[in-house]
Amino acid sequence: MSEFKIRNYRWIIVALLFLATTINYIDRQIIGLLKPILEVEFNWSETDFAHIVMAFTAAYAIGLLVIGRFIDKIGTRLGYAVIISLWSIAGMLHALARSALQFGLARFALGFGESGNFPAGVKSIAEWFPKKERGLATGIFNSGTAVGVVMALFIVPWILRHFSWHEVFWITGALGFVWLIIWLIFYDIPARQKRLSSEELNYITNGQANEEKPKAGLKWYKLFSFPQTWALITGKGLIDPIFWFFLFWLPSYFSSAYELDLKRPSLELIIIYTATTIGSILGGYISSALIKKGWPVMKARKSALFVFAVLELSILLAQYTTAAWMAVAIISLAVAVHQAWATNVFTIASDMFPTEAVSSVVGIAGMAGAVGGILFPILVGYLLDTYKAAGNLTGGYNLLFTICGLTYLTAWTIIHLLTRKHSTVSLSELQ
């Protein structure tokens, strides 16, 4: 009996990647939501918690550099299985931790495992989609970041009402293994997927670049010799820290500027973080639509990035409003535009590099973003402490919003210059 064929199977793959990313962000948000409980139970200082957070970020940076290459070597099916198993086990081990050091070790393992999500996801998109659809597909799975953040705001309080903080880690960690079973059932590369119709297989392969098959192992270090790699490093290294600023400091901003009560679920923050979902999907749709209209791939991507960079200037208006909901509207636009930007940067990786190297180059670029995510908070802390001492904390946030708004145009200019005379990297150039 022949295997049952599923129409539009590639979108099932996107759904799986979306769910993995959602689980990824639920797991990483838990420690922040449980901070008030854990710091009382274990007598943590703010320095203790900072070290726990840094353990995650440092491991994330290391993992992005290492795991991307690992996934390129063993493939996305097995690679995803390994990394989600690692981060799910690490998430559950938090329940056994009894000291700041033990929590730090668990966070380190979690960060290392979670670092593989985007390299594996972008590579999966490159395997399963023609170039004209990659932007939209990447936008959909990338929207799981916001969905995970918002879901954590509801899941954690619900578990706490019925159980203890230990069960928060046990239950959310187990979600990864449920996903793993589904992944192993439904995922394989198109050429080996029996549920895929011949028509869809032809549609996918005909829309992809015709690359030669690798004749030898890829020389990973050669990636650093291409301006395209440095364009991606710029797009992630300068911009990712801004998203982390939005993610971790916005609650404090609204608390200080608009007296937001952080002891309850905040509608303001839910709206802001939900906006990132819209931005992620819309950003991918825009560039994909331009390509379908006949635009060259890189022209479409960079044009979309330019529009997003200009729109990000809207964050400068935050310093001129005194109304909380107007600030919500301005910042919602800013974070939505950021996700639109991030979606297209991820997609450019699969546009400019052969599938066999996509995870590696995404990992390199992601590491740059993670390093920036470690360094930028130093500036944030210095500026906010300085302005707080002067009795003008809001002024410190306004200066940071100005820096954030201008950085996107700076990053776009560098990306444009680095890719102006260069298009795709061939497989032979990496051997």
C-alpha cells in the first residue's frame, strides 16, 4: 500500500518549528517569572541572579558558534532531536537545584541547548522551501518567540496555583519531549519524506538554487572570509541586544514611568509582546511578496530591511509622550518592526549561503548577537544608574530609545555596503 500523501506538507514543517520556538521561549522566561519566589526561598542577592542570567547568555553565545556547525554535519532531523532533548533535560534539572551555583549550571546547560533552535530552524526552512516563500515561513516560525513569552505569563501562574515552583520546571521541560515524538514522526528532508507528493517536491526543488553536491567536507573557517557573513554578523550583533533590552527592561520602564503594577499580569506588556508576532509574520510576508512580483531576492530583502529601519525611528517618539497607552502603541510598533527585521536577516542567510552551511553561518551571526546581548546591558546599567542618581531615570530610558532607533539604519547601511557587489556563496568556495 502506498504512503498517504499530504498536500502542502512544508507548512506542517513550519508548524513544528513554530512549536519548538514557542517551547524554547517558555523555558527561557520561567526563571524571570519565578525570581520573586526563588530569591526568597534561597536568599539570592541581585548579584546571584545576575550571575545565573549571565550563565545562560554565555552558554547561548558559545552554543550558537558550536551547535550550528554540529547541525550542518548531522542534519536537521537528528540535530533538532539532540538539542531539544538537551534543553528539555536542562529545564527539568532546575527543579532539583538548591543553590545559586546549581541554578547557574542548569541555566548554562539550558542556554547551550536552546542556542541550536534558530540554526536548526533556518536550515529546515532552507531545505523545505523555495526562496520566494522562505521569508514568510521564517516569519511564522520566528513568531514563536513572542508566543512563548506571552504563554509563559499564563502557564507559570496556573502551575503555581495548583503545584509548586518545582512542577513549573518539570511540566514545561516535559513539553519538549512531547514535541520530539511528533518531530521524529513527521520530519525528514524532502527527498526522503514519503508523505510528500511528487508535485510539492518539484515545487520545492525548482524554487531552490541549483547547488553542486559537496565533494568534500566544508571548511567552516572560510565563512569568515566572505563579506556576506559579516553582513549577517552586523544584522544580528548590533540589533539582537536591542531586543533583549526591550524584553528585560520594558517592565521596569513602565513601572518607573507609568507606575505599572508588576505583581499582576500586565495587559500593556501582553500587547507589546504580542505585537512581535504580527511583526515577524508581516516582515516575512513583505519580502516574499516582492520576490513573487519578480524582484531580485537580495533587492527584496534589503528593501524590506530599509523600510523596517526607517520605521524603527518611531521609538524616538516615546520620549515625547506622557500617556501610558500612547507609549504602548509606540513601543509595540518598535518591537514589531524589530521582529520583521530579524525574520529577514535570518532569511538572508539561506539566500546567500548553500543549505549545507546555513546552520553554521546562522550560528556565527547569532553568537555575535549573544555577545552584544552581554555587552549592551553594561551600557544600559551605567546610563540608568547615572540618570537615576540625577533624579531623571526616564531621561536615561529616553536616551536608550534614541540609541535603539538609530542603530537599525546604521546596521542597514553596513549590510548594504557589504552585500552590494556580492550575492550568493557557492558550495565549492567553502571546500
